[in-house]
Amino acid sequence: MGSAENLTLALLIYVGTANMLMFRLIKICLLSTLLCWFPFRASASQECVVLLHGLARISNSMSELETKLTRSGFHVVNVKYPSRRYEIKILAVDAVDRGLTTCLYNGAEKVHFVTHSLGGILVRYYFQKQSKLGLGRVVMLGPPNQGSEIVDRLLPVPGFGFLWGPTGVALGTGPDSVLNELGPVNFDLGIIAGTTNINPINLFLMDGPNDSVVTVESTKVEGMSGHLVLPVTHTFMMLNNEVIDNTIHYLKTGSFIPE
């Protein structure tokens, strides 16, 4: 066999080996992609829960809920938003939209919401004007659905608007409150209110049982499906195990845990 034939044979062997290696590499890449993609899509097919924190808080304040909801089989999207920077109408579109978009992108067919304080108002504002297609159940923790008397009393104090922003100013009970623009809810809503007041001054600022920020009566809204009162305080209620257990039970069944 001549040198030309040897060279040709060597080239054929080289090309064949290279093609075989390339084919194997492509198979490995495809397999890796599929292994990463399919578990993600499988988990995405679960029901999704969007978490919305309260005024002057961050998403980390909802981390205990996030962990336990995930353990219960939900895909969870914990949204952070600048609660003191913008008006409620802007925050509602931003925060709720981002939560919905993330859930739907991940393949969820049903999206639930669990909110703390202001977060509940954002959900009410958003779904007053937007489609509820795909919306599951909503659980609100300490929502000021009828406003907060503390805001009424502190509004005249210099610096209050600067500290709490346009959103904090709008959460009073007066005629200028944005809450007066919101009608009854027409989605499946469960509300958890607290009765532990850790601020003695509130005895002079608020009427009736309260969680240090919102009265039990103020958490109620026409159209709600369930209302539960627990001995918890506003600031830390989303960390309370009884609150979390009842939240998960409501999302799964449409009712709180029977007493």
C-alpha cells in the first residue's frame, strides 16, 4: 500500500474517530440538558404560591413560609418590592405581575397568593382590574383592609410621610385612603388576624382587639371566605407555626384547620 493510500486511510480513521467523539459529545450534552430540564418542568407543574411581604419589609421576612410551603409541595415565588418608594397602584402592577409571570413561566396552571399586611392590599388592587384566570386561593395575614387607625393618628406627625412613603400615607381610614377605591373581593380569600398587642400606647390609639398595627375588625373585607383570629402580633405573625399551618391548610382545602 502506497504512502498516499496510507495517508488517505489515516485521514478517514481520524475523521471517523472525530465524528464519533463529536456524536458522543452531542449525546452527553443533550442528556445533561434533558436531565436538568425535565425535573424543573415537573416541579413547575405543581401549584405555585406567590409571597408578598408587608410595608418596610423584605422578602426574607417570608422565608419561613417559603420553606414550609415548599416542603408541602408548592412551587414558591417570594417577591421583593420597594414598598415605601411608590404608590400602591404602581407596586401592585410590579409585584403581583412579577409573581404571576414567574409562576406561569415555570408552567403553573394555578397560582395562589400568601400576603402579609400591605401585600394583601396589592393583591386586592391588582385583581380588581385584572383577569383572575388561573388564580387559586389567597391567604392574607394581618391585612389593613379597612385601613389602620395608627396611620390616622401619626399622619400629622412631621416626617411620617418621609419615613413611610406614599404607600404608608395611603393606608389610613380616612376619606382619602386608597382603600376606599377597592370594592368587595370576588376570589377565594382567607384572612388571619392577630390579637397580641405589644405596644401599650396602642391602648389610646386603637379601638378593639389588635395585633399592634391593625385591628381585627379592620382585617375583614366583604366577600372573604374565611376569617381566623389567633394570639399573634403583626410584625412576626408570618413566622408563627400555627399561622403557617393554617395558611397551608387553607391553600389546600379552602378552609382553616377546624378547632
